[in-house]
Amino acid sequence: MASARIAIIGAGIGGLAAAVALRRRGVDVQIYEQSPALGEVGAGVSLTANSLRVLDRLELMPVLDRTAVALPRGMQLYRADGTHVGGSAATASPGRNVHRADLIDVFHAAIGDGRLHLGAKLAGLEQDGAIVRLRFDSGDPVDVDGVVGADGIHSAVRRAILPEKEPVFSGMIAYRGLVPADRLPGWPMDQATMYLGEGRHFLVFPVRGRELLNFVAFVPADDEMRESWSAPGDAEALRREFAGWAPDVVRMTEAVERTFRWGLYDRDPLDRWTEGRVTLLGDAAHAMLPHAGQGANQSIEDAAALAIALEGRDADEVAHAFADYEETRRVRAGTIQLFARRLGLEYDARRSRAGGDELDRRDERLASNGAIENWIKGHDVEREAAAVRTGTGPRDLPPVPEPAVA
């Protein structure tokens, strides 16, 4: 039985992870990326136990760990004045923090160049029930048995199969960048460090073998900032935003020479990801705010679930495989989208004019998130995907009700 021919549109973390996972299960896959070269703005990515489980089974951990940083103390939380308020230590399975470009390189090396087509911008797609025809800005049309849209929050594939809705603006922007660790001697390298202030917060963690410190600073947006998806930031403006904070925060901002900023947008959970032989993956399916640290992790989970759904299936079974994949992933990803929104509001609490003080209640609310965080990180997506495909075994449903759909 010939494997179904699958095209992945987009070669970011989700698309490349999917290509690796599909190839390991014998699926014929090609990847199409509109950029002329792989690479992303330098930034860090936090990988948690739920995605590391997938990467380990793909036998990618030895390569990843050449540059990834394990954090035995997990995430530690501080108030803006530097008072320690708690945190979550990584016990049996510490996460890994990686430079995004290093993670891309790990996936690229596992795939090779033969299945990757750069400079291929999707112009349109049509499906007739038997095949999907892809049209690119240059080159001949490509006929495949199934298409996976891994092309981000502005996905062209999503627009081809679902009504278009505007992304949702969070009211916040983030400054992001990297600082050489040797500029900040004594910085804790065994933890992620988050400082929480009124209406803003500041996150730092090490990457690339502890040679670099990745920072992300979240602040309220004005109208100009709202329209910036990704633009050069002003290091002096960053310093003004966090003037008077804990000495380590000020020390970090003073070490910043170059930063980017972007408006933080997500999307409401979708009520479906799939139409026939076309489905969505990663931000194209479930763009989420970064506050739960799950964007890349959920894309990697998608990749593993998709591979199990498609393994051993021929062209006639692609639509059924995509339905299994969506059943495995949609509710979980949507739940995490909404959790990330709520977590951002908790991190960025403000003083209430009505007499109560949200800042005083923030620590208690953050401590109450343990059940859903354990559910997120303890999840075995491959076991879940197998249960859906075979109709056996218990489902790993969220500890909160299914989210409302868009």
C-alpha cells in the first residue's frame, strides 16, 4: 500500500516537527516554505515535558541537548521589587530552553534538504475529493493527497478552508531579545526568572549552552505598538518601562543593545480545523499568547498526533486520518489557548480603583493553576492519538470545561 502524499505549508517549528514525525512513521511528505531561507528572529523557546517526550521518541534529544539548557529550579517568581514569591521547581523532568534557530536546525538536519522547498509562496489550493492541487507564485501546480497548513497566525491555508476572522489583540506588546551572559555575571542559570509588576512583567532564561540570556518584557501597548507585529524596538524605551524595578531587572535592561517588539495577538479557539483533505497545525490552528509557554510545545504535540493518525494510511484515508488528528488535538489546544489568555491577565494584574487590590491576590491565583499546568505538562499526546485512532483507552480530557468556540 502506497503512503499518502502529504504537503506541509510552512517550515517553522510546527511544520518541520511534523515533517520529522511523519517521515519517522513512513509517510511521504514535502515541505513548502515561502521564505528563501530558514531562520527566525533570534529568540528563546521553552520546551516542557509534554513536547520533550515527543522529541525523545523521535531520537532528537542527544542533538538538542548540545545547546539546550535544563532548568532544575524551573520558574521562579519575584515581585517588581525583587521579593521572591514562589515558583515551580522542575523535579523528575526539567524542561529545556533553546534558541529558536537551534531548534530549527535540529529539525532541518533530521529532514535534510531533499524534501524542503524554499521560496515557495502558496497562491491558492483546490480540492476535488480525490486530490488537492497547490498553486505557488512560481513553478508548476503540485497535486497531493493531503495538505497541512503550518503557516502561522496569518495562515493562507486557513483562509482557504475557513471564514476569515481578525486575530485578537491582547492589549500588550513584548520587547524581546538576547544578551550575552558574560555581561551579567552572577545571573541564575538554573532557572527561568520572572518579575511581576503592575500591568507588566519581565521574563529571563538562559539558552545556547548558557552563553545567552533570552529576555521577554511585557508592557501595555499604545496605538502605534498595537500595529507592530514585529519591529525593531527601542532599548531606551525598554529601560524607561522598567526603571525603578529590582536591581537585576535594571541591570538586564542596561545590558540590552538590540531588541525587537511586537503586538501580542492570538485567535479564538476554532470549532474545526479540517476540511476534507486539508487540515491545520500550530499557530494556523491555535495561535496562542506566550504566557503559558506552550506555543512551540503544542505545535510539536500536533506533529506527533498527525503522524500517528496518518501512519499506514493510503490516499483514500487521508480525510479520515485528519479527522482523527483534529479529534485528538482541538479541545486540548483550545483549552490551552484560553488558559494562556487568563494567565497573562493574572501576571499583569493592576490595582483596583474599586477598593480591592488585585496585586495582593495574584500570588494566590497563580498558585491555583497547578492542576491545569500538571495536565498540560504530563500529557502523552501519542498515547492520546492512539486512543482516538483505535477507539480504545481513556481520553486525557482537560480539568476544566471545553472552551467556547469562535
